[in-house]
Amino acid sequence: MKLQDRIIAFSELGKQLLEWIEVKERNEPSAIDEVVQNAFYRNGWFDEPQVMYALKEVASWLNEKDLNEWATPYGFDTKSSKKVGVIMAGNIPLVGYHDYLSVLISGNKLLGKLSKKDEVLIRFLHEQLIRIQPEFQDSVDFSTERFNGIDAVIATGSNNSSRYFDYYFSKIPNIIRKNRTSVAIVTGQETKEELTSLGDDIFRYYGLGCRNITKVYFPKDFDINWFYEGILAHSEIINNHKYQNNYDYHKSLYLLNRDKLWDNNFLLLKKDKSLSSPVGTLFYEEYEDLKLLQTELIAQEDQIQCKVGVGGYNLGQAQKPRLTDYSDNINVLEFLLGLD
């Protein structure tokens, strides 16, 4: 297959996916009904709104224009195919799909280890791709428990698992991803609507993604009540029992420790220097000097996936990555191109 053939196949998948999504949103029987249900049965965090959002985001990538602009400059038709092992995370729906897409669009073969938390959706989209272009069948193997004979690896995991990956895959080209999180800088001039958008960055996927905001920097003397008023539109998040269990547990723990808290009955605000907060909690700090704060964040950039607000994405855009928004700022296409 040539690159253009691969692009056409993925763009056809994008068209089909958008059609199925539109049908489902009209509350009519859709080809994705069963897979959306099965994803939730396998993982209680993957309820329908979260899965549908992830499917829409993936579908937005799969069009000829964006795929061409993204992949064509690399000239993948002139390089030989390599076997690339991909170890995928499962913290949010379809989190590993960008790696899947990158390996296949570049003309390489993928040996994939799927997370049990998120194998339903990726297998479904792969099956649909094969129906569109059967030649992809020989390009993907999800059955491998151990990687043998691979030329490179892309592995996503925790800080602990990354140490194992670093050791095990040290002799071949690799991308090893560790824990990261995202932060927001609030100026105090935001409208209620902008703070509501910030809530999207905090609560999408229940805060489980590396692009979720887990730490906010408020200007000194900022009115926390104004922040809470802005995110009130997200109050129904507490109705997810897994989220509520996390919220209740950490609230009890903080109260036992006599920690000072802000609480609006669905999100705890705790002043803390750590970047990553647990589900149901948002850490915050106050700042007086914006330039000094930005310098401090630069020093911690190896722990930060993205920033919103000052110097980063617009509020509400953290969970809308483009094809060129690579995890850990490592260009996967450049990595794959360099395997020759």
C-alpha cells in the first residue's frame, strides 16, 4: 500500500464513524451501540458520554486533508517497513489510538499490547479499518504477549513501569512515556463561561487523562467562589459512583488530617505544591509574580503534558489534541521515519 491508499482508508473510516455517531445522537439504532455498551461493561469509567467524546475526537482526525498535511511531508513511501511494538495505556478511551494510527499511516507493522481497560474500542475500530482496506490485516497483531523481533517500541505506562521498559527495550529505538499531568494558570479576569470551559479540562474522562488539569494556579486573593460558580455546570459528575467513591474517600482522609479544604460537594480544592491530584480533588497554589510562576513551570516541564490559560491552550481545549499534539512532545512520525 502507498501512503495515499492508507490515508484514503483511514479517511473512509472517519466518515463511517461520523455517520454512526450522528445516527446515535438522533437516538436511532447505530452500529456503535454495542461497542459503546461493551466498553462501559469492561471499564466503569468509560460511560457513554466519555466514549462518545473520544470517538468524536478520533473521527475528527480521520479526514484526507488533515492526514495529508500531517503525514505526507515525511515521505514514508520511500522507506522500508519495520516492526514496531506498541504498549498502550488504558486510562481514558482510545488513549493509544494515536500511536496505532502513527505506526500504520507510516507503513510499518504494529505489534500491539492493549490494556484490558481499553481493548474494546481499539479492536472495534481496527476491525472496521480492515473491512475498508483488507491489506491492513497483515499489518497488525494484537495477540502478542511478548515482543519478539521488533525493530522499535513505543511504550506508555507509569513511572514504575517505565523503569522496566527502559531496561527491557534499551537496545532498540524506543519512546518510553512516564506519568504526566496538566496545569492551568488563571489570571482572575476570566468570565464565568471561560471557567466553565476550564471545567471541561478538569472533568473530562473524570480527570484520569494526562491532559486533564490536576493543578490550578490562582492569583493571590482570587475569589474561589467565582471559580466554583464557573464549574457548577459540571456538578453531575458526582453521579458516577466511581468518581463519588474517590471524592468521598479523599474528603474523609483530608478531614482526618485536618487539612484545609474548599468543597462544593463535587470537587475538593486543596492547597498543595504537588502537580498531580487524585480524582475528585484539584490542587491549587497562589501566585503574585506571573513571570516567576512561568519560570517555575518550565523547570517542571518533564512532568507536565500541557498547560492551559496563560502561555498555553485556551481554556477548554486541553482534551482536543490535534494530530500534531504528540504525547510528551515527542514527534512519533519523526521517530518512525528515523528507523531506517
